[in-house]
Amino acid sequence: MITLQELRGMTLRWRRVSLFSRSHELFTGTGVAARLDGPSTLFGRVSTAEGFGGKWEFQQRGVFGNTVEIREAGHHMPFAVLRVNPWRSTSVLELPKGERWTLRYRFWKGIMEAEDKGGPILACSSVLSLADSAVVTFPADVSKIERVPWIPMLLFMLLSGHRRSAAAG
């Protein structure tokens, strides 16, 4: 399994496994660093992420998916909660020990980025293609990302959700 330390400063691409699949892989050029499996049913609300030494589930709650609970696979208790504000382009990610990050969606640029009080941490930018595709550039210092290794998968899930909503009208 590839570690985050090996990805410092690299730009990786999310790609769909096959045309009708709900699975995406973060491809390094030689292998797969992470995998995101979308809901297995049409109206499913749970996505599964695997990579960087762990496996997590993202469960959307609420009528419009206003809350996303992040939990370890097989567990019922979430350890982090994302509260989406549908009227703004920002969402609040509540991490353990009271830490809060802001996830910001830049519609015209097609970018979803995570930031804390110190500034941007990681960004996932959409790529013009027929299938869901995006590019993630890892910073030289991945110490903040190592505490939340599931953040690249969450950013891509949210970005592809925005893209599907825009395509649906």
C-alpha cells in the first residue's frame, strides 16, 4: 500500500474503474493509491473509501445530504462530521478534539479544497472529461493530511457530487 509520505509533491488523477462502475481509483501512474466506491444501490447513501492504510465509510444523512458522517468501516459511531450548507459554498468538517476545517467549493474553477486556520491544506480540481475525473496535488508537507488520510477521498466524493448535480440541471 502506498503511504502519504511517498506522494509528497505529486499530482495524481482520480479515474473511474469502468464506464458503468461507481468505483474510482486515485492512480499514481504505476499503481493505485486509494479507492472510492460509490453507493451500491441507486438511492444508497454510503460510500466506502480505502487507501493509505485504512478503510472508511462516508454516510450522507438528511433529505438533501446536508450531513456526511465519517466512520471506520464496520463501525457505527462516526468520528468526524461534515455539515454542508446548501446556501453557501463552504462546509464545516468537525474533526475529533474539537478541530474544525473548512471545505470550500469554487464552482467556476471546479475546485474543492480543504483549509484550516493556517490556510489551504489540499485541493481536488475537476478535469474536463466525459466520466468523473479529477486531479489531486499533494503538498510537500503532508503532516496535516496524515492525521485525516481519508480527506482526498472525501473531497473527490463531494466534487463529483457537485458535478453530477450540475449535469442533472
